[in-house]
Amino acid sequence: MAASWSNMKIIYHKIGIKLYKTQTIKDICHSLNIYRYCTTSAPNRADSGKKQYVSLQYTCSTLPGDKKDTSCELPTVYSPQYVEAAWYDWWLKQGYFSPKEGATGTKKFVICLPPPNVTGTLHLGHAITCAVQDALVRWSRMKGHKTVWIPGCDHAGIATQVVVEKQLWKDERKTRHDLGREEFLRRVWKWKDSKGDTIYNQMKKMGASLDWERACFTMDTTMSEAVTEAFVRLHDEGLIYRSNRLVNWSCQLKSAISDIEVENVSLEGPTRMSVPGYSKPQVFGEMASFDYPVVNSDERITVSTTRLETMLGDTAIAIHPEDPRYKHLHSEFVQHPLVDRQIPIICDDYVDLNFGTGAVKITPAHDHNDCNIGIRHNLESINVINDSGEMENVPDHFMGMKRFDARRKVAEALGEKGLFKGKQPHSMVLPVCSRSKDVIEPRLKAQWYVNCEEMASDAIKAVESGSLTFTPEFYKKIWYEFLKDDRSSDWCISRQIWWGHRIPAYKVILKSKQSVNEEIWISAHTKEDAYVKAEKQLGLNRKDFTLQQDEDVLDTWFSSALFPFSVHGWPDQTADLSKYYPSSLLETGSDIIFFWVARMVMMGQKMTGQLPFSKVLLHGILRDAQGRKMSKSLGNVIDPMDVIHGISLEELNKQVEESNLDPKEIELAKKGQKQDFPNGIPECGTDALRFALCSYNFKDPEINMNILHVQSYRNFCNKIWQGYRYVSDKLGPDFNSTVNLKTHTVTSCVDRWILSRLSHLVSQCEEHFTNYDLHYATQALYSFWFSDFCDIYLEYTKQLSQSEDADISTVKEILYLCTNTYLCAISPFMPYLSEELYQRLAPRTDSICVAEYPSVEKYIWGNEELDREMDIVREIRRVTLSLTQTFNLSRKHVEVYIQASSDGCDMLSQYMDVFNALLRVKSFTLVSDGTSIPAGCVQREVSTGIVVHLKLQGLVEPSATIEKFEKKVTGLQKKLDGIERKLRDNDKDQGDNKKMDSYRNEIETFQKYINILKTFDKPG
């Protein structure tokens, strides 16, 4: 059987001259367990340049699903590809992601993945959802809870149809209408079967521990049955109804679309934009004015509009009832200049007295505000633009003309009559379809709606009662404002496309000549059910009528709203439904709080009588490092796979070139990529990406994502790797933990301190996971390993082998406990690295996936007094090292004196071995207050009553050092003067005051050093 290709990946390592000067490439490869290598010029990678590289391919002996062999020597160099190979397949085979029915824990943790679109590929917005949810899921699983994370994929009606239609046209120059509905849907299913699992595979690469056996698709049979059941129930109750109303219409898609699929583009003035179906860009951002002649008068009324073509459908002119300019025209009429009809002048408070001429043209069929006015005044609504964006119900010379061509023709026709007043630049917001890039046309269409008024009221009550909670809490206010708004009472659920759940409603067509006042619709699971239902409701025999199913499909959000319970087999009362519904938590992006969250709550309560979840955790919108929205045209949309594997600038450019952007946007995107990623994106690995994403406060409304942040955590992974290698070497191959540190007497203060810090880490992780403050948990994990464990404790242990008093066995137990605890604690964020190292550390369980997460009750060594004392010790160390670096001294020649009170000396005397281990200076002396310090020292206060004195006399050349420091002072003074000039010019920046304080402090410090140096005798 062939070896797993997931474990056979090419990686690149720089051959650093200093690091490897005594080694050959063969030596390096041997240390990494590499069987194949070759030298090469700089590869086409992110860090390519004029450097020497070696192409490395790791040995692979792991079969798919088998456990990775960790008996070999740990490679000296950390590589994400080496670490992340093979583990995921093994986790899946072992069934670690499925709930254990015999689990001892009584608690359950159930969460549904917000189903990504089947057309989608992973972007960083998905990645942050994936990283946050998986961290919570893995933590819950390690806590012993019965944990279920359910994957699902959305059929994405419009998005999928657009993709397949584009492919069909590109390959065969055919439209879906050329194929017919049945054949076109067959093609869509074929595309789904071949391409639809892309995003799932990417999530697996992200390490997402989803229960893949429960994966579902919103067009699966069981899911479709749930959709039909919900529709029929709501329609029978009268909550789903059909109505002729204004909708967001895409002429390119020939369908209504939801608000979330509308991009509002802000224009400051005349702007040329490409529009589907037009060979040349169209101009937007202009206000056209023209006159309406008043009937039986020489007077004219001037009106203005950004959509001049819609004037062909005007049915009124509105004025404010108190406007003195038009009081004499109340109840009068104007003559439409291009259509043979007179339209009334109406009075309405909606009109702004102080804007423009105070007169507004009213087109009820093509404007939301005008529609409301039309309803109030019983105006006629005339559709003048058809489904395809062509003119209809207009004079012959405009009939069939494209709407933006008609805009120009209307201006010409008005000009010929002397009524056109010209155009002016006008800032505006242009609604654009995110799928087709077509300009949205508000149109009157007969559509299906859900009356959500009562369900919205119930959703509000759920939050008011505390049954449903939000994190962050400020979303409660947004929740109330939206659900109390009239907009939430009616939800348009029909779409004029073919891919999706076809609406299970049948129009009754009477065979007799008998006329009916309104259309009759019957909803049912099948056509046969509909006939039976119609006969019963109408008292007719089926020979007297026929049924015709609606051609439209349901809005994708309708099936998504049922997801929390349809995924468990609802409406059937399945075992999974009773066990795993409601779920424990919903975690998702704040941008779909209304489109998805609110609708799930409403439908859940309505269909099942229960809330679908009791907690909602919302993360903000991910932006780039500059705070800009992620956009393909800006070149700042990042594929997480490119962060994991690394990618060159050339490859990034190629991705843009192969996209569907127009040439100008491609050039703009490539320019943005060159600015943001001049050297491409280096390989960071999955663990670093996950940790970085969770290190942001994802609950903020906006999250600025910096790739450099991920790189720093890639380095942190290496810090964990190297720290583990040191621990492993100290423990030796035969180590077996036998000592219970809870009952064992630990005498060394630094040993007791690191146990205290470990207890603090466990407490912090428990608190922050519980409160969903994952960024604080990552901070605690980073700080412990970097600042406490590696920088202090490991440095301290390096000298213990030379000490006769050291309790080596206790130190080994502490090293083991700290490392094992840390790997378990960080595992929800870094599953691959933690598993790789855990398997090499005499594991207590088969996998870290199911190891016990460190619990506060078992870590009893917290000692705040000891922590405070060590904080002082660490600050003394920091200040001492800072002074040696400032004066460019070798520590082995440095004499250090610590002056403190009598009590301070007593306390610090306990840590002399720590100072000696961490500083490695020539001498380190504690002196009490009042004791004279040798001449020629520089000093710095550490804390109240404790001062570090570092002897410089004889170690520095005063005049040269004074000259160097004076140059530093001059440079700092220039920076300070620059900021002061900036402030005098009123060009303030938020960080200016902090910078000024920093520069002043540095100037003051260097000036002190200069004054001290001036008192020195020359050396020798």
C-alpha cells in the first residue's frame, strides 16, 4: 500500500552560513530524517532572493489513517509541514471527533458550523470562524463533555447557479434555457459532486475537528423534506402568503435577491462603471433636472432624479403641504411630457421643504419610498422596466430599449421639448448585486413572503427573559431595534432561479370560464397531496381544475433557518433530535445576525417550540492590516492555504489574473499585493494561523488582520519546539514520572514559583475559555512559555547539573509537568504541534485530542507573594541586561551591585542562585542601604527601595561612549522637535503624546549616563 502523500511534502530551508558552517547538507538532512534532497537556486517562494536553498523531502512511512511514527529522533528544525503531516487522517480513523456515547461527563456541547456555500473556497473570514469554533470544541471535548460539532454545506442558490451558468457559456456557448430546467439541474449536481467538497478539504487542513459523519448538504433529501414541511405549515397558518411588492431585482440574474447580496457602492460624483449587458461603462453619480408643465397654466415644476428613465413611470408630483411656493397648486395636475397622461400634485410630509426645489417625482413601481407614498395616496403603480432591464409599458420609441440607454434618450426627448434643465454631480449610494455586479432595479413583483411579526416578538421576549444571551452584550440593542422595525415583519422568500428548493405551492387553474377575484394557491408535499388538499378546501372535483407548481425556488436563507434542527432529521422525532437539539452555542459573524441568527431563532421557536440555542457568540468583520474591507479588487483577500503553505508574489499575481475581475481591477489588485506582500507570504503553518486568529479580540466589531502577526506566531511555534527539545534532553529517554508533586515537598523558591505560574496559567485558560475571551487565553499561553518557562525556568535549570545542592529528580518532574500541562492547554489552538510533541512525552492517553484539559482543582500551587518576589527578580535581570546592552559590555566582565533595604536584601538573598544562573556576570553582590557603592557605576532604580548599580569604570572608553550617546540625544531631540512642530500645526495624532513622553525619557536617561561618564577616569 502506498505511503500517505499528505506526509510527503517539499519544504525549503535557508542554508544559513553561521548556523550550519560546520555541517554539510547531508548532515542537515540526516538530522531531519530526510531521504531526498538537492541544492537549488532560490525557489519560487515567498522568501526567495539571492540566497542558497536546499529542497527537502521528508521520509514517509505512514499509511493513510495509521498513527504517525514518533519514535525517530526529533528534528532540530521546526517545520509546519513535517509536524502537520498524517495526524488528521489518524484522528479521523480513531473517531476522536464523534461523541462518545459512553462518556462519563453529563454535560454536552453541541455546535453547528455556519454552513459555507458549496461554491466557496476558504478565506480568512471562514478561517477565523473555523479557528474560534474548533478551539471551543476541542476544549469542550478535553473537558470530558459529550461534544458534537456538526458540519453542513449550503447549496447557495444564486451563487451556484451563476458559477454553473458561466461555465456552461464558456464551454458550450449555451444558457440554462437552452438546456431546460431538468438538464440544467443535472449539470449543477454534477458540478457539486466534483467541486463541492473543496471547502471541506480546506477545513480539514485547518485541523477542524468536525464530526464529518454528520456532514449534510441543504439539498439532501432529509433537508429538503424539512424545508417542504416548514413551508406547508406556515402557509396553512397564513404566515406565508403571496403579495405584489417592491423587491431588489437583478436584471442580469432575472431574480429577486436578498439585502445581504446587495453591495451599496458610495459615489462622490460622476463615475463610470461597467454593467453587465452593456459594451461601454455607464455613468452614475449625476442628478438630472427637468420640468413638468402645470395643466391649464404657464407654470412649471422642476424635479430632479438620479434615475431619469423612471420618469416614464411617474404617477404623481409630491410637495410638502406647508410649502408656500406650491400652496396654490394643491389638487392640481401636471402634464407628463413624454406620456399621454396627466398626473396629480399631491401633498405629503415626506417631502423635505429645504431640499432642491421642494418637489419630488413619484414612481411607485420603482422606488421604495415612492411605493410607500403611492400606497398612502392610492396612486397607480406602473412597471416601466421588465425582468431583463428593458423598457416596457412606455411609448413605442422607448419600448424594448435597455434602461440606461433609455436614460440618455429620455434626456434628449425632454431637451427637444425645452424641459431638460441639465445634469449636476451628485453623491449617492448605488446598490449593486454582489453576484452579478448588476445595478439593482427596485421592481414590483409577485413574491412569497413570511409574516414574521409574531415570531419576531417571541424572539425579542427570549432575549428579554434571558433565555437567549448575546456575547458581546451590545448586540441585544441591535437585536431589539431590528426585530421591532417594520422591515422584519415580512421576509421575501422566493427567487426566480432553478437551483434550490422549488416552492411547494400549486396554483389552482379552473377549467371552467368561472373567474376568481384572486389567485388560489395550495401548498403540499407532493402534487398528489395538493390535489387532495384542493378538493377538500375548495369543494371541487379534480376533473374541474388543474394544478401548476410555482416555478420559483426558496431563498437559501429559508433552508438555513431550519439548519439547527433539520440537520438532526426534523420533522421526524429522531434520536439525534432528542439528544442534540437544542444546541449549546451559535458562533458566527455579526454581519449575518439578521439574515441567519434571527431567522433561526424565529423558525426554531415556531417549528419546534424551543430556542435552537441558548447562547450566541458573534465575531466581527475581518479587515486587512490597514482597516480596509477584504476585496479581490484591492488584492487583499487572502486564502488561508496561502498563509499555511506560503506563496510568492508572482503566484499571488497569477491568482488575480485568473479571477473574473476586469483588467483595470486586476492591475489595481496586483498593485495592492505588491504593496502589502512585496516578498509574498512565507510559510506559517496551520497552528500559527489558528493561534494568530484566536489572539485577536474577535468580539470587536472590526478585526484588522496582519499577516506579520501570523509570522510572529510561526516563530513562537519554533520556540515551543526548541523548548521541548531542551526538556526532552533533560528528561532523557528513560524518564517516567513517578512523583506526585502535590504531596512532594518542593524547597527551591524558583521551583515553587514556576509551579505557581503554571497554576496561574491553568486558572487563566479556564476563565478565558469559559468567557469566550480566547485572545486572553492565547496571551496567557504565550507569556507562560516565552517569559516564564523558557526565559527564566529553563535558563535556571541549565546550571543545575553543576550544583551539588540541586534536587534534579524534582526538577525533572516539574519540567515534565509543565510541558505536559502546557501541551494540553495549548492544544485547542495548536492541535498539530501539541500532538506531535505530546506523543513523544510519554503520553498518558492515546491522543491529546482526548486528553484531560488541565483543571484548576488539580493545580494547587498558586502563590501570589512568590509571584511578586519573582517579578522583582525578573525586573532586576531585565534592567541589568538592558544596561549591559546599552554600554555594549560582555557580561563575564561586569560587576553588579543590588542596593536594597534590610528586608529587601533578606528577600533577594533567597534568589542568589537564580541571579547567577540568569545573569552569568563576573560578580553579583547584595548591599543594604547606606553601604557605599564602588565609584564608576551607572545606576537605575528597579522599584521603590531597590537600585541596580553596574560598574563601568575600566570597561568603557568614556569619551567615545559620551560621543555616541550625545549623537543619540541629538537624534531623539530631532524626533521630539518634529512632533512638537506637528502639534503646533494642529496635525494631531493619537500616539503623539506617548511618543513625546518616550523620547523625553530616553533623552533624560542618556543625559544621566553622559553626566556619569564625565566623572570617570580614563581606563588604564
